[in-house]
Amino acid sequence: MLHKLFTLPFKAVIKVGEKIKEEADRELYDLDYIQQELIQLQMLLEMDEITEEEFQDKEEELLLRYEIAMEREQSNVEGIEE
């Protein structure tokens, strides 16, 4: 009983941390969100709000995230099919 009183707060903190990680991963690797970011980035470049170098740096980051998101989605589909 006493053991439960001490471990309960730690378990709750771990659960909250896991939920935060899940939400961050979902936002970081959401395909629709990344596509919207790429469109906005292109618009910023066309409106001369950012430089070509800034565009390329951000585009590279977004495309990497997109690639990872596609791989994650594919592995989820494969996991369901098994």
C-alpha cells in the first residue's frame, strides 16, 4: 500500500510525458501539416519575405520531416496488414 502511494505520482508524470511526446510527434510528422508548411514557405519566398537561402534551409528540413512521416505511415500500414 505504501509503495503505491510513492509510485503513483511517478507513474502519472510518466503518462503525461508519454502523451506530450505523442502529440509532439503527431504535429511534427503530420503529412497534411507539413504540406501546408511547404506551401506557406513557397508563398513567403514568392512575396520576398524570406531569402532563397532561408527557403532552401527550411524546405530541406520540411522535406526530411515529410520523408520520415511517409516512412512512419508506411510502417503503420504494414503493421496493420500483418
